[in-house]
Amino acid sequence: MIDLASIDFIGTLVAALLTIMVLSYLVADNILFRLATYLFIGVAAGYAGAIAWHNVLRPGLVDPLLRDGFAALLEPATIVTLIIPWALILLLFFKLSPTTSRLGSLPLALLVGVGAAVVVGGAVTGTLIPQSIAAMETLDPAVQAPLTGETGVERLINVLIVLMGTISTLLYFRFTARRKASGLADRSKLLEGFAYIGRIFISITFGVMYAGALIATLIVLTERIQFLWDVFSLFLKG
Amino acid sequence: MAEQRCPMCSKINPEGVEECAHCGARLTPLIISSQQTPGSQPESEGETPDWLARIRSDVEANKDQDPEPEEPGDADDWLGRLRSAGSGEVEPAPDPGEEVPEWISARSPDESVDQKAPEWLSRIRKREKALRENEESKEKPAESGDWLASLRGKTGEQEAEPAAEGDWLSALRETTARDAEEAPPQTPEPLQELRDIGDILPLDEIPPAEPPTVEEVPSLDEQSDDVPVEDQDWLAAFQEEAFVSSGADEPPADAGPPDFLPVEMDLGDPEADDVSDEDIFAALDALEDPATVEPDPSLGGPFREIKDVEWIDTTDLVGEGPELPPAYPPEPVSQHTPALITEDQVPLSTGDSQDHDLEAIDLPDWLGELQETGGEPAQEATKKDQNLAPATLPAWLEAMRPIDTFRSSVEIEPVDDQAVESAGPLAGLRGVLMAEPVVAIPHQASVGSGRLDISERQFAQAELLHRMVDDEERELPLESRPRRQLPFVRWVIAALMILAILGAIVSASPGTTSFPPPVRVPQDLAPLFTLVDELPADKPALLVFDYSPGYTAEFDAVASVILEHLMRRDIAITTVSTQVSGPLLAERMIQRVGREHDLVNGVDYIHLGYLSGGPTAVQLFAAAPRESILRGFLLPEELEGQSAWLSVILNDVQRLSDFGMVAVITAGTDNARVWAEQAHPWMGDTPLLMILSTGAEPLIRPYYESLDPQVEGILTGLPEAVAYEQMNARSADALARWDGFNASVLVVEAVLLAGSIYGLVKWLLKPRRS
């Protein structure tokens, strides 16, 4: 009988070995690092295929046919949930041949069109309009932020910073301008000043994002080294 | 200075030049010159095919057997016999049933003329002799020669189609046809052959006929016996027409000759009444070669003025004389041009070659009689046209030539003087047109230049191309690779960080930290803790695991505090993910955090699994959660093969707002934004929390800080997680990594500080201009 503790120990050992193989990139690009990378990619792809079959395809397209037979196709409710998906899948297979690839464009067009509509609609209703309204918040110091509890001068300064950052960033991305005789863009000094402020905001934002990514990697590095130390301690303890 | 004219371009070239300087054509024969003896063998005889050798040998043998050229006296001789034949010393008229004409049969096979006769004619004469011996045989012998039979057949066919010919000729042919029915061999084959030649060959290529001998030419009496009187209607019509043109009231009873006929023609003579187209051909022969015809003053025939019958030649030779034209006015003798030119620039003489001599063709007796009667006018015409070159075309015939025909002023040499073709399928023949100017001699450019004129731009381009080719051929020196430097800096920084983390981990004692935990609680953490702490326990919390396995270490420390808080409050947990690996990460985290809580799958937590479709799937899930996820992930045994929505946790969940909380654990801003955009309209009063990676927090923060926030809580970074644990009065993974994280941050800050100092010093020590 297989001991679960042994399985956990082997799994822990393999995990430690793969961690060392990945960390070997510190020396140079080597076969151990590449082997670990390829292994992760292969395992992830295989696992994704298995998940897609067990969680999406089989319960959605196969199980109804196996459970109810082809009589399920005669039901009106299955037209949208079963027949049309099968038809789109079969049409998608025509993409394999260049001569029949035009037939496969229908499901692709459906995917792209619906996806774009959902994304754009969500961006407009969920981001553009609410954020525009948020940028036009009142400067009344008496108003209190519902979640942060900011109020008074603190909130006023914070709102002004957000407003300045939004406007200056938008002005920085305004590339239309009159052309001088020398060929350079003729932009007003005020516009140039706001664009410069916008560039500062953009730099700060990217710096914060990079610092956050670096902090995240430091957390990961700390966890991996601690894991290796635990495994090493386990070996030392026997 | 002697010159020679190019046969191709007719331009003058100096003598001795082999090729024309203007067109490149060869001026002298390529293989054998014209001075080479016919009997000489070419040098390449050994390479000559057998058939060509046989042909050449036959040619040599024939030349050896050829008699001497016929002396001018021969013509006189046959003319003399012709005169005697015309005076009544002729044989009786032949039997109409005979196949061979009388003039052929009258010939004696042992005469010297037979030696010049062609082979086919000799066979005819022999056969005629045999027929004479057997007079009972009146049928046409089939073995009389294929060519003769074919000619007869052709004659019969042509007689069957008289409409295409002139009335007079048609009438004559009809008469001949009727006679042919009674006596098939009535049609004179030589005449038919002459017609055929006239139909096929151009006018300037018709060979002149050989003067017939006395035996060949029958008398007019004989001819008059052969041709019925009623067949001479066409002549009567001519006489009537001539009468009308002369202005007389009525034609004379004896139907005098028309004006286009010679005025001296005595149509009242019974012999003249028998004039037919054959007679006209005889007159043509006399006109073609008047030098060979001696005028007979005793003849008072119709050909006293031979120039008046020139139209006969044209119409009859061409065979297109449906109607006889009126008399042509006499044309002056013009400069004639030869039809053919040999390579020696000598005009071709028809009288010296049997191939081009109409007189070489045996004529019937009736034609010979015409020739006899027309001898005197022909001689007069010859005197008028003494300057007419032999074998040239008369003016009227020259005028009928197509305009585009070749006209050269170069005289054509006699056939005997022409070179014998020594190669090719025409070997042994004379008068062959040279093929070398067309196929053998390469034509040179008329305008040649030994200097290449190019412009400066072209020269520059050529020079550029030359340099490019040179550059391609040039062997580039091997670049010395810079010696690869070992990444010592990277190794030093990595070593520092690893040692710092290890030092913090090793030095830390359990339950304590080397680095103090955050003293000041973040401003956003209290509302979040309060929110989670006040969640209704009867509603499940939905956790969205939308991060990749690479962020597992971070979210194990950050998200576990929320999960621990939920578990501690016994709130059922439901997981879902738009990432493929999300359900497995959710299971792993729950197992790690819920190890102390004895969680049961299907009772304390349930995995909805993978939600495929990206933003569309999120919207669909927010609108109808039960329709978007059909089964689940790692369902308990009692729900094996069924849907996760059948679990006790999700019994009351129909919409997204039925969850007590929705927490999105993601490392990417896009996933967080999608959930904020797509799911928030369907959330209702259900709070939306964001557990973010440190790098994604700045972009999601506006959704949180607005007056109408779309995100009710944000938890990000290890410091907040440690603070949350402290608020939760429980130490977990966040506090366990606090020392190592702080040590690594210190190393990073030290490295950044060292790098900044190094850069500043380097910038200060950098030598500047002026």
C-alpha cells in the first residue's frame, strides 16, 4: 500500500529539485533551467486540456447526448445549448483546410464579435462612465469618502491630485498640434507644462507598478528559500 | 574596277568579296563554285548518303550520254520538215479510235530526235508503233503509261467543267469530249500538259516549248480533218466581231479574220478555218522563240504579224479567257527583266535549256502547223525585238506580272552555265536558288559599333555593381569576440539576497519575528476586516482564483488571511476561476488553510471549477451562474456526476447577488477590471473585494476610492496581510515570511542605494569638457 506520507515526501523532493533547477539560471542559461521550464509548460498544457474536457466540453456537449440520446436534439431548448454549439464547433474544424477555411470564419467571427462587444460595453459602463464621474467629484471638503473615510483638506488634496493626474495624463497623450516652419510641433507652453506633469504621473504609476511586481517576487523568493530550508532541515533531521 | 552585285540586296560589292558588305549574304557559292566541273566530286563525298551518290552518278551518266547541243541547223531541219509536211507530204489522217495523236505516232523511233525526247515520249512512241502493228486493238491501253492515263483522266474531268473556261474553249472541249467518247485518245496530251503547266506555274516560269520536228507536227490538212467544221463557231464569232469593229455593214460571207488576228491570216483558206486554241499555242511558241523559227514565205497564214496575237498567249496560257478581248494596241518593246538570276548574275537563257524551253515540249501536228504558218511573222517580230534578251518576258507579259514580284536588272545566265547543285536534295540540278543567304550565312548587324556608349549614371551603376561583387568575394576578417564576462554583479546580488533571507529565517525563532510587524495599520484594512467580519454566515462567499501558479507564494500569504477569517466564521466557501489552473490552486489553498478547521468538501466549500470564455463568461456567470457552470471541480462523492449547484452550499444561490461576498484573487489588472466591469452591475448589495498582487493595486485603486465605489475592499501586499493577521489575532503564512521578506527588501534597498551612489560618483568623476 502506498504511503501518503511517502507520496508527499517525493512530491516535496521533486518540488525542491525543480526549484533548484529554476534557480540555476543565476549561473547561466543551462539545460536544467530549460528542462524545468519545458516541464512546467507541458504539464500546464496537459492539465488545461484535461480541465477543458472535464469541466466544459463533456458536461456541456457530450453528457446531454449520452444521457438523453439524440432525442435531446429534438427539444427546442437544446437548439441554443447543444445544436448551435455543435454546429459552431464543426464549422471551426473547417479551419484545418485552407480550401474550407472560409466556413470556419463564422464561429471565429462570432467569438471575436461577441467578445469585443462584451469588453467594450463593460469598459464603457463599468469603467469609463464611473471613473469619469469619480474624476468630477465635488471639491467640497465636507464630503467624506465612504470607504477610506477621507474628508476635509486631506480629501481635497487627494481629489486635486487625482484630477491633476488624470488631466495631465490625458494631455500628454494629445499628439495633434500645429506644425512650425521648422517642422516641429507647435504646442502651447501651458499644454507642454501639463504634458510634462502627466509624464511625471505616468512615471510614478509605472514605478509603483514595478515596485509592486518586485515586492511580489521578493515574497515568492522568500517563500521558495524558506521551502528549501525546510526540506534541507527535514533531511538534516532524517 | 570589276564589281559584283549582291543577289539579296542588289548592292554593289567589290570583286572578290565572298560576302555582301551590306547584308552579309554570300556572294559566291558556299560548297561548289560555278566554275567547278559538274563531274567533279565534292570533297565530302565520303560523307554523302547513298541516295545522293546514286543521284549524282545518274547525273554524270546522263551528261555523258547527252548528245551535243542541238545546232541551230536542227531547228532549220525540223522546220524544213515542217514545211514539207505542210506541203502535203503527210500521212493520212489517223483513225479517231487511236489513242495517240498522229503527230506522235508519225515520229520514227530511230530518228535522232528521239534521243532528245523524254523517256515518257519514247515509251509512247513505242506503244504507238505496237498499236500500229495491231490495228484491231482500238481500246485505250491501260498500260500506256500512268502519267498519260492520268492526263487523260484529268482532261476528261476538265472537259466536264467547261463553265470555268471561255465559251470558245469550252465549245472546243465539248467537241473534244464528244470525240473522246467515241475515241478517247483524241485529246492531245501535250496540249493538256501545257495547259496544266500554264495553270500551275507563273507566266514567267513557263518553259518554252521545244521546236517540234516534222514528224511531230502534223499538217493543217490533217488537223482540219480532225476538227469538225461546226466546232469552229468561236472563230466565226471572232470574224463577226472583227467585222463590227471595222464598220462594215455585214460580215463577209467567208467570215474574214477579226482585227485582233493577224490581218494577213487567210481565213478563207480551209486550213485557216481549222484554227483552234492549239493553233494559237503554236503561234505562242513562235512568238516565244522567234529565233528558232524561220519564216516561211510560202505560208500566207494568219500569223503575218505576230505582234497582233500577243493576247492569245496571255489568255490561253493563263487559261482565264472566257471572252476574247478586243485587239490590243501594239506595245513598244521595253527593257525586259529576267525572271530568274543565277549566282553568276547571268540572265537565264531559255533556249539553252530544255527545262525552260517550251520548244522542248513536243507539240501536236496542228500546233506545229500553226507554228509553220506563223513563221514569217514571227521572224518579223523577232527582228523588231532583237534587243529582247533571251528568256525574258515580253512587255505585255511583264505588265501582267504582280507588282510585288522580284524585278532585278541582273541578267540570268543560261542554265548550262549555271552551277550544278552539289549538296542537298537538289543535288545535280542546275539553276537552283542558293539557300546559303537565307539559312547558312549568319546575318550580321547592318550597323555595328565597337564602342559601348554609356552615360555617367550607367557607369556609376556599373561601378557600384562591381564594388558589390568585389565585396561579396572579399573575405571578411573574423571579428574578435569580446571575452565573455562572468555575471559577478548578478551573483553577488543573488548571494546577498539568499544569504539575507536565510539568515532571517534561521535566526528567527518560532512565533517571533526578527523584524517588527507593521505598527500602523493601513487605512483600507479596517473597512475590509469589518466587511468580512460582518458577512452573513448563511450566505456562501465566492472566491475567484484568477492567478497563475507563479503567484502562489504571494497569494498563499495574502489571500490566506481572508480565507482563514472566513473559515473561522464558518462561512461556506465557493470557488471559481477563469484560469485553467485556478480550481487546482483553490483546492490547494483551502487544504493548506483549512487544515485546522476540518473542512468537508461539499459542506464547507465547493469548487465550481473552470469558467471558460473570458469576459463573456464572467458576464454570463454574473447574469446566470447556474447556466454558465454545469458541473464543478472535485465534487464530493455524493455529487459525483452531478452539478455542484446541487450541493447544500449552493441550494439558495440563483444569482450572483445571492452570495454573501465575492472576492477576486488576481495578479493581473485585466482580470480585476473585468470582474469590476462585468460583475458589478449584477452584484446588488453583495460586496466585491479585490485581493491583488502588489503590482496590480495602483490600477484598481480608483474603483475603490470613488464616491460610488465598485470595489468595496482591497487587500494587497504582505504588510497588509501581516496586519490583517494581527487584527485576526492569528499568525499564518504571512507572518512566517515576514522576516525573510524584510531581509530581502533591505538587500534590495542596499543594492539600490549602492547603485545610486556608484552612478553618482561615476557621474561626478566623469571628465567634462571645458
